Amino acid sequence: MGTTGKSPPLRLRVRVLSGSCLPKPRGHKSGEHIDPYINVTLHDMVADEETLVFRHTETKHSTATISDNGFCPVWNETNFTEFDVHSPDTAMIHFSLMEADVGKDDKIGDSAIPVNKLRMGYRSVQLFDKNHTRTGPFRCASLFVEIRTVN
């Protein structure tokens, strides 16, 4: 049963295929090639079945790291990652471009999309910098993903 006992959760399936024009950390134009990976996180609200009090939940998936190919990495994940969406009207799917680094990984850019606004099929997800702009090195940065639902 779903959060109010009326319907089962929506099953969202996501597969990260590739990236295009991915920038370097902090917008640098020179330096080493990055080792990118993608964190896909579902932010959802789930109700306690007894009290119907909602609580925030996160479900996360990380792709493999692509070594030294930050400009046009290809993940081409063969399996979909499945997320159970309990509140499709308020849930968000968050794509974060990360750079694997010794010590602490760097977050380079991201994009968040309301689940109820997702279009199914193969999609380009535009990436934004920390100020939520698409200028400079982020002008063309994007991910290529496949999104499906299971009924």
C-alpha cells in the first residue's frame, strides 16, 4: 500500500548512459582530467502507516567512476536502478556530477527534477553549477539518461 493506504508506490527506473561537455571542478579550464561518477538520489516523503506523519527519505545510487574522461564519459549502465516513489507530487530526483578524488570527492554540478514532471524515455538532463546557472563551462554540460516507470 502507498502512504495513505490507497495505492502502491510508483516504481521509477533510471539508467545513466553518458555525459557531455562535463566541466572540471570549480570551473577550471586546465588541469588534470576528471574521474566522474553520478549520484542519483530520490528525495521522497513517506507517511507512517499508523500516524500518517510524513518523513523525508532519500534513496541513492552511484554509477561507476570513469577514469580520466571528464569531457564525454560513457557509463552505459546495463541495469536500471529502481526507486519506489511514495509521493510523486512532491518527490524529486537529483542527479549530482561528482569527481572521484583522493580524500574527498568534489561535487561539480547537479540537476533536480520533480518526479511528476519527468518525461519517460531517453532524456538529456542539463547540469547546473553551484549558483544554479548554465554559463561558462556549464553552458553545454548534460547527462544522457533513460527514464521509465513500471505499473
